Amino acid sequence: MEEILEKTDQNNEAVHEIVPKKEKLSYALTNTGQTMIYGLFSMLLLFMTDYLGITPAIAGLIITLTRIFDAINDPIMGQIVDRTKTKWGKCRPYMLFTPIPVALVALLLFLPLGLSGGAAIAYATVVYLIFTVVYTANDIPYWSMSSVITTDPKQRVQIVTLTRLIGGIGSGLAIGGFWYVNKLFVDFAGAGKNMGFFLASAVFCVFGTILMLQGFFNTKERVVEVANKKESFFENLKLIPKSSPLVINIIAGALYSIVTVGSTAMTTYFVKWNVKEIYPDLASTDIMSIFTPVIGILPAIASVIGLLIAPVLIKKFEKKNVLIASCFLGVVVNIVSYFIGYSNLYVFILMRFVAFLPTGIWSTITTLFIGDSVDYIEYKTGKRVEGTCFSLLTFLGKFQNSISVAITGAILTFVGYNGLLDPDSQSQSTFALQGIFFMVTIVAAIGYLLSLIPYFFYKLDRKTHQMMVEANMKKKSQKTQSE
């Protein structure tokens, strides 16, 4: 029999161990390290088209197929986590052994080998495939930790909010600060275009690895499942359809992938070409180093604000209603942005700021929904499968990215985008520039609209969830006493 660290009192009320603030911060900083490295891959399509010379259609196909393969691996990794049993727990070991491989393989992808044509395509495909495997081995156990640090719903909200908040900073630094660091290497250290990209990536990988590793030493697992017979991979997967909240979250997450086309995938393209049209006298390196941080970091700040206000809102309103309202805000703001245009860049940046507020709310609440789904499945079946459920969270993220890149590559090809043009002496066609702006605004609005619809059918409210948590604690207590 395994020890249960979350107990109940004499009245069968759940009694939760307090998670120290230091531990909450450490767990969140681990995500900052993750996003510093993974944030580099928001520029992967640009790297393939503009640095390796791969056409948008082929680059999009490579990324899409690789991420679909990676997404399929997520439930498998979830099963591995659920079956892991060590003195450190079932999630923490992966927080120790995977960060360094993640960083090393990421750097291999951006290594300037001077490849082109078929060799570049083959190399990028193989190395990126390896990266997705090692990153999955890190990401799924990490997010599964959020449900075994505590079962207290209030502490979970605090931990997930803080994690998304600080993790968003890492992503913002990678997306916004990358081109500034790149400029330092290219303009001041004399590095070539591709070497500058590699060295800038190395800076973020080093800091990201340090932050990821510290999480292992400063966190612990408190929720330990009473020993039960381990179910097979397919038996655990059969539990998913029994959780309607989880199914709804999966459907909505798939639709949300369309939002990421405009929110992340196209930012660097928009800055490199559309903003260059507004400031033709500025060098492209100046354009990227000045405006990518602005257009990248300000939305990240907006997302952080969304993360901060999410806990306040869900104290007063049901999580579902907050999520639906935030998505509706995303629809309205992106449509308005399209019709205003970007000739006045400062107004456009302000609109982008507002348009990113829902992203922080979305990431917080959907992560909480996954944790609620773990409790729901345990209540219905007596089985607790954090790894399987949280593998679906990462599955959704990767599925979203794969669909996003596929849409981006297809539209870029349709509008005639040419990544080999020199932005300092050449320009994309008017049709291509309009296509990029369309993806940044209207496509994102469509994604928000579609993703809010499934939540009208979400029935797991606050009162019901609290009842399930207390019932689960009572069952565990009774089983422990009987043994």
C-alpha cells in the first residue's frame, strides 16, 4: 500500500497540505525555462523558409507531420508517467534527466551547417523529430506534477496561474528578446546571418536549462495513489470518453489552434515584411530587433495580465463563463484590428495588446479544466490517471501548433510568399502582405469564435467539482483504514 499524503479530517472534509511559496515559485520557474527554449520554435517556420531556403509549403508540411507524430506520442508518454515508480515519485525524475537533452537537440536544429535543398529538408526533419520526442518526455511529467503537488482546488489555481504567468515571461523573452540578442551577434560580433541565429538560440537554451533543472530539487509530490492494479495503455484511453469535461476541452483546444496562426506563427513575418513597408529606411536587422520585442513582448504582457485577472474572475464567476467571455473579446478585437489596418502602427500594437488578454485567461482555465478532469475520472471510475490526462494537454498544444503551421504554410504559398527575398532591397507582393495581415487578425478571430462554442456544453461547475474532490478523499481514507 502506498502512502496518501492528502488526508481527511474526522468529518471526512478534505485536509490539504500547504504548498510553500518557494516551491510554487520553483515549479513556475521550471516552465519559464521550458518556454525560453520552446519559444524559439515559434520562429521555426521562418527559420526554414528564410534561413534554410525551404519553401513555405514544404516547411509547413515538415512541421505539421512532425508535430502530429509528436502529438500521438503524448498519450504513450502519459502512460509511461502513470507507470513510473521511483523514490522521487512518478513525475519528478523526468524533470532531472530531460532538460539537458532538450537544449542540446534544440541547438542541433539551428546549427549552421550550410545545407540546402534536399539535405536541408532531411536534416531539419530528422533533428526536429528527435526534439519533439525528448521535449515530450519533459513536458508531460512536468504538467502532470500540477495535479500531484496538491489536490486542493484553490492551491491548484494559484500554482497554475503563477506557472502560466512566469512561463509566459519566458516565452515573451524568447520571442521578443531573440532578435535583439541576434542583432548583437550579427552587427557587433560580426557573426553571419545563420551563425547569429544559432548563437542567440544558445543563449536562451543555456538559461532555459538552468531554470528547468532547479525545479527537480525544489518540488515534491504529495498526492500518492493507493496501490492499484495498473491498467493497460488502451484501458486508460477508454477512460477518456467517460469524461465529458475532458472531451469538450479536447475539441475546444483543437479549434483554438486556429488562433495561434495569428497570435504567434505570423508575428515575425509581419514584422519582417509589413512593418518594413512602413519604415523602408530602417535596416531589416533594426526592424526585427526594435519591433519584434515590441509586438512580441507587449502581447506577452497582455497575456500575463490575463493570467493575473483569471483567478479574480473565477472566484466570482464560473470558469466556463469567464472562458467564453474572453474568447468573445478576442473575436471582436481582432475583427476591429483588421478594419483599422496597420498604417498607424501604434494603434495596431495597442489593439494587439488587447487581443492577447484572452490568451492568458484561456491557458489558465483550460489547464485547470484538465486537473478537474483527473478528479472527475477518479470520481467516476476510482482510477487516477494524471499522466494520461495531462498528456492530452500537451497533445492539444502540439496539435494546435501543427494545424497552425499547416494553415500558415498553405496561406503563405497561396499568396506567393518568397522567403529568399532580401527585405533591405526587395519587397513581398501586395497580395502576400495582405495575406500576412489577414492571418494575424481575421484568422485569429475565426479561431476564437469556433473554440468558444464547445464550452456551452460544459457542465462541470464549481460546486460539483468540490463535491467530487471531497468524495474522492473520503474513498481514499476509507480504503486506507480498511487496509
